[in-house]
Amino acid sequence: MQKKTLFRHVRNAATFVRIRDGIRTHVRANLRADFTASLVVFLIAVPLSVGIAAASGVPVELGLVTGIVGGLLTGLLPGSSLQVSGPAAGLTVLVYEAVREYGLRALGALVLTAGLLQVAMGLLKLGRWFRAISVAVVQGMLAGIGIVLIAGQLYALADADAPAGGLEKLGGLVTLLTDTVSSPDALAAVAVGIGTAAVLVLWPRWRRAVRVVPAPLVAVTLATAVVAVLQLPVDRVQVRGLLDAIQPPGSDDFARLGEFGVLGTVLAFALIASAESLFSATAVDRLHAGVPTNYDKELIAQGAGNTVCGALGALPMTAVIVRSAANVQAGARTKASRVLHGAWLLVFATLLPWALELIPVAALAGVLVHAGWKLIPGRELAPLWRDHRGEVAVLVTTTGAIVITNLFEGVVVGLLTAVVKAAWETSQVHVETTPKNDGTVRARVVGNANFLRLPKLLDELEAVARDGRAVELDLSGLRHMDRACGTALIAWAERNAEMRTTV
């Protein structure tokens, strides 16, 4: 009996040891994979964060601050385990307009309030509703952002100051071209920017190399080295220091939240950042076989991150598909990779801020021109035009509205266009006529009758009654009829005294 008990204890101990060793091996493998992935994401995040901050018209350190918060805070919170947050090119235009109109100090109040709004939406479980937004509106929004971003960065490419609005940027390109051709310094800056963009396009074709060193880091490093060796007369990034760049909002900044324009900007920050983050989560979930994203928890995590970014006066954050995809492809297994990437950003911003001053502005402009180009869905337009021309109309309308007005108003126009398109497509209605033995004509209305198709419906009914025969109107085939159609059909019945209506 004692031998059996001893044997059982030995067997249980051996099983425990095997389980323990298996867990340790699994944890070590995860840490090794997450450590490597975090370095890859960090190397991508540095040039993108700096470039987005510069394009947004704020100190470049604030882009790193947003990346740090996105890693250390949002990276720890539940929601999506593998997508990485930081400043995104999609909000660059809106941030630039907000800083230009309300000032840099007010940016923190805007971002903080937008973050609180995101947290509230997550607590109210509104995250899943963002999946109901028309894909054409999202593509049009990204295309509009891409066009305005490219137009603005073309000026930075030549070390020139960009006009304020989207149309002004596009309209001034001819003048920019003539001024650049006549300036050797501007031509040197353009050459640096174009070279940077060329490396971004060509480097990914060398698949072995891109797995080791990401394209943005290679492009910016090469551009910086060329400028330093040749001593080219181009503008470089201005650095103030991490602590000096952080400017928490004051009471006067929060007092401006009562202004209509400021509230519109806050709403735009919250909605666009939320939509971009949740669309990114959907895309990232398709790249791995792990636990899918909890949209409401992810919305709360993004809101918490933006609340802290606002308190620090930094840029708004979203989940960034470029970093997230790189994180998955680099073999990340847990959220430790994105937290570590935030730690590397903090170490870099604290110990090596002087390295940013070596980077030419034109190189960052080249990075953002490339990023803006990738936002424009060029390849998707042809198949979309063949199969869904209405979607193309929504996409183009949204894009044009953003370029002509601004990001928030353009998205509102796009959403309204999508609603009208959906209403038009679902309001299919027609009249089926059947002659009866008593000499009357039965006109059966079939489908969904709303105000958009009312002219067509009345024309068909007038055509039925044109020969003077009595009409029996049958509305039993209608699945839906709005008030406008109901009122119009009653009026038509009153004008046709011999008509009989069947519901």
C-alpha cells in the first residue's frame, strides 16, 4: 500500500514538473517573440511618429509621447491583444486645422474630451455600431485625407510653407513648382524627399532585408546620412526636449469647449479615431488566429489613451494598421510586444532626443507622401465601378467634400450620401396593372414607397389612368410606405373620383 502511494506521489510530481517546464518554455518562447516584435514596431514607430507630428504642426516630441502612451497604457488594457496604437496619418489633417485655428495649448483639451467621449461610448457598448459605417465612406475619408496630406507634404518636400486649406494647397502647387525649379536649395530638399519615398517603395521588395530592418527606418536613416555627408542645405527637425514639449491644457482651454466649432472638432476626433481603431482591429483579427477583439473594451482602451494624451497636450491616438500588421508579422504573441515598444520609445525620447535633430524635414515629408498615397484606394476603384457604381459615387463625394471643406464636414457629407444611396436602392417600387371584367384596371403597387421614388410612382399611375378607365388601386403589395407617399396617393385618389383603393 505504501509502495502504491509512493508511486502515485512520484507520478504526480513528474506530471507537475512536466507541466511546469512546459509553461516555462511557452512563456520564454512568447517573451522571445514579443521582444523581437517590439523592436520591429519601435523602429517603424519612430520615423512615423516624428513625421506625423511635424505634419500636424506640433513639436515632434509630442508624436513620441502619443506613441509612448499608446504602448505603456493602451497596450496594457484589454480589447485587442496585438494591434498597436499611436499617432496616425488619418488624423493629421484634422489636428493641423485644429492647431491652426485654436492653438497648440487647446489641442490637449480637445483630445482629452474626445478620449472621455470614447470611454463613454465604450461603456455604453456602442463599439459594434462602428461596423455599420459604410465602407465607401471610410475609403472616401482615407482618400480625402491622403490627397490633402500629400498636397501639404509636397510643400514640406521643398522646405516651403504650406497654405491652410485643402483647395489652397492644391491651387498653390503650380507656384510651388516654379519656385522650386528656380531654387537650388529647394531642389536639394526635393531630391532627398523623393529618394526617401523611392526607398520606401523599393525596400519591401527585398523580403529578407525587410524582415530585419523596416523600410521607414532604412529610408530616413539613408536620407539623414546622405544629407550629413554631402552637407546639403536642407531644413532639419527642430527638437525642444520631451519635458519642454509637454504642455497640459489649462482652464482657459477647457472653457473653449462651449464653442460650436470646438465641439465639432472634439466629435470629429472621437468618431474618426474610434472608427479607424475599430476598422484596424477588424483587419488585424484577420491576420492572426488568436482571441478576436472586444470592440467595446478596445474603445475604452483607446479613450483612456486619448484622455492621458490630452492631459499631456499630445497628439490624439488611434490603432495604427501599419504598426499592428508589422507586430503580427514579426511574430508577436501577446500584448507584451506593444508595451515593450512603448518602453523603447520612452528610452529613445529620453536618452537620444538629439538624434532627431539630424533628420531632414524633407525625408519625413517623403515618408508621409508615401503614407498618403497608400490611403488612396486606387486599385479598388475599377472593380468597384464595375460592380457597385453607387459605392463609387459615395466614395468620390466624400473625398471631394473633405478636400473642399474639412475632414469633419466631408465625413458628414459622405454619411448623408451613403444614407441617401441606401434609401434609393431600397425604395424599389413599381405598378403592376391587370384589366378586370367590369372594365376597370387593377393597379397593384409593389415594393417600398418613399419620397425618393414618389415622382416615378405617380408617373406610372397617371399612365394607367390616362385612357379614362376607372382604376382600382391595390396597396397590399407595399412592404413600406412613408407619409409623403401616403399623402400623395390620397391626393391622387381625390383627383380620380372613380378610383377605388384596396389596402
